[in-house]
Amino acid sequence: MTKLEIRVVMPYHLQTLAKVGAEIVLEVEQPVTPSTVLDALESSYPMLRGTIRDHLTKNRRPMLRFFACEKDISHEPANTLLPDAVKSGAEPFIIWGAVSGG
Amino acid sequence: MSSVRVLVGTAKGAFILTSDGKREKWSIDGPLFAGWTIYHMKASPIDPNRIYASQCSDWFGQVIQRSDDGGKSWQQPGGEPVPEMGAMPTGVSNKFVYEGDVGSHMSFDGTPHPWAFKRIWHLEPSLWDSEVVFAGAEDAALFRSNDGAMTWNEFPGLRKQRGSEWQPGAGGLGLHTILLDPSNPLRIYVAISAAGAFRTDDGGSTWKPINRGLRSKYIPDPDAEIGHCVHRLALHPSRPDVVFMQLHWNVMRTDNAGDLWTNISGNLPTDFGFPIEVHAHEPETIYVVPIKSDSEHFVHEGKLRIFRSRTGGTEWEPLTKGLPQRDCYVNVLRDAMATDSLDSCGIYFGTTGGQVYVSPDGGDNWKAIVHDLPRVLSVEVQTLA
């Protein structure tokens, strides 16, 4: 199955760690889910391993949130299919820090 | 001519302060890793260009950084691109995994809480091999890397010392002090808030609590074998069996590698505090920063005073020249004091108000190197030829 180009937006601290800009484009294996997007992200930017999800359990770090198409999908299962707008590249998959202090 | 390099970790980045041996004029580089919390930076004593840094965040977790050029450039030891065609970097240098069935420790409320890695509080490079570095973790554990901080392995024997009963101090269940014995590579001292002090004599396979003589009125059994909130340990390399301790309350010393501790608080105005340091050339000269209390984490009477004992404790004198003596309410955290080894020993400390002070004459006179950094978490000093 062909890979899809997925836009990913990350918070400032992860941009500086990965030495990238605010948005990057990743080639992601289908089905496109939070899990497969993060697999592709960590494969391309291994310095991000452990910063978004746990090394072993692959659970999302508690103070991070995943957004897509103006919805908070943080609590959806990691293998949930992302919306078509994300798959088509019309909308990004957004990784963001939870709003909890300075 | 000799020079010094001061490594400062703060709540929002790292700074490197440099000066020649006079320690009068300073240059300040930073912030490095801006926006990230830098718990600690420390250089290898045998390769001064190699510096390790613990970079962390409640949001994004733990990252280890390493410089091999004295802090000019930095890399994640396991995350840099590998030069071979087609090879992928492994990105493992921020991976700290406890060995075996981790079980639980006690929480603040006395209930079991699963062991979980949060951050590295302290990095201690080996005295003998620049590729070897130790890391003290929260939740409390000791890790070692043999490959320049690329990969890490735990010493699980430490947590077997009744780890299920350890409880966090106010700052967390952190292993914050790692002392290597220069005369014996197999001996390591560590301290954990709030479990106590421990020692290995076989390179880390087995450990024993070394808390006899400590008395902590805030735990059910004040003389318990474990459970003491040790804040910091320090030793002089010429006498590694003599260890000084800032306990939660009380300043202590042992002359037999921790087998028995005695109280040396003496005439201190308050014996609560965090850091403790030993003069580079005078093994009986020690420094502490008395803090008002465990409820009021600021200096006593609004005066920033370092206390020095030239007698190995008990008799203390306040050092105030150049330090604010009114309306001062900062704290000095446990890893935020250090010494250089120039002929006239320099003493350095950083405050929660963002000041870094230096005394180039063993504490007699003080001067602020910088006034307005973020909250200072750690200070280490390199003496460079």
C-alpha cells in the first residue's frame, strides 16, 4: 500500500530538539493513525523518542495532546483512523503541550 | 594561565560562565536549550571538553545532551546521524528503563505507587573513563552508561534496599547525590530524598543503607534504617571515608564511610538547608547555606549568608561580605554549590532568584557573576589549565 504524506505540527520545544520548523511532512504507512504517524515521526527524528510517548508502553505522555480537524483526539485509541482531511494533507496532525502553567 | 568554566543549569535553560584565574571578569554564554529545564551539567574530570547535561520537561520528558568541545556544540549521544550509508540513528540516549519487576514505592500519602521514570537529577562522570557516566533518577534509581551516555543500564540492587518503603521528599523521590571514591573504583555513595544514604563496595551490585546516627523527627521512627531525607553529601578526594551531609534538618559527618554519623550543626542559626561543599585544599573546611525551615524555603532573617567551618563542623562562621544582608528571600538548591581547585579556592553558588555568586578567596569576599538568570538548579565548576 502506498504511503501518504501527512503534515505534522509540533510544539516549540520539540521543534528545537528535532531542528525543524513548525510543520513537517512525513511519509506514513497506511492505515494512518496516531500510532503510525508517531512511528514515522520517531523513525525520521529519533531524538524525539520518549518525548511524545513512553519508550516501552507507547502511551502518550500525560501533558501532551493530539489534535486533528479541530478535535482533541488525545484519548482516542492509538490505532484510530485519522480523518480523511489529515490523510489528504488538507489538515495537519497536531501535537501540542497541554495548557498547564508557564 | 588557568581559567574556570562554570556550568549553570536553570529552570529555563543552561548558561556557561567563563573567566580567567582571577575570576573578576566574566563572559556569559546562553541560554542553551532555551525553555527546557536543565537539572544538571557536569564535565568529565579526565576530558574537560566532554560535558554531559540533563535536559528535561514535564511535557516532553528526559533528554540527555553531550558536548565534546567544551560546550560550544551539543548532541544527543544516541540521536546523532550515523555516517554509514543507510544507517539510522538509534535515539536511545534518553531511554532509562528500570531492571526487572519494578513494583511500587510509597507515595506521599503512604499508599503504594508504581515506580515510574520521571527525570535525571544528577550526572556524575567517571573519574577514570570519559565514556562512563552515572545518572541519578527520579523515581530513585542509579543508572550507568559505558558509551558516553548513548545507552543506560540500572543498578537494580539499590532498589532492593527496601525500595518498596521509600517515600518522595517534597521535590520528588530523587537520587540526587553520587560520590565516587577516588581511591576505590568499587565504592560509590548515593543519597536519595527521602530514603537516605547508601553505599556499594562492589561497584554497584549490592548496596547497604548507611544511615546510623541520623535522627529525623519527621518520620515515625526517628532512628530508622531508611526513610531519612538526606539533602546532599560531599567529600574531599584525599579522605574519601570522611563524608559530610546536609540532612533535612541537621548537618552531619562520618569518619568511617557512613557506618556512623555524628551531628556537627553546632552554632548554626538553623541547620536546615540543601547544599554542602568541601574546600578544594582544606579537607576540614566545609560550607553550608542555612535555610529558615522546611516550610519557609528561604535564607534566615532575610540575609544571604554562607556558613563556613574550618574545624570539620560544629564551629561555624557567617560569610557575608558582598552578599545581600537585608530583604533577601532566596534559596540555594542542593546541586547549586561548587568549588574550583585554583590555589586560592573559589566557591560558587546559584540561587532560586537567578543570581550566581563567586568567592575567589574561599568565602571571605563574594561577588555576583550574574544577577538575573532563571531559577538556578545546579552549578558545577571546571578548573582549566
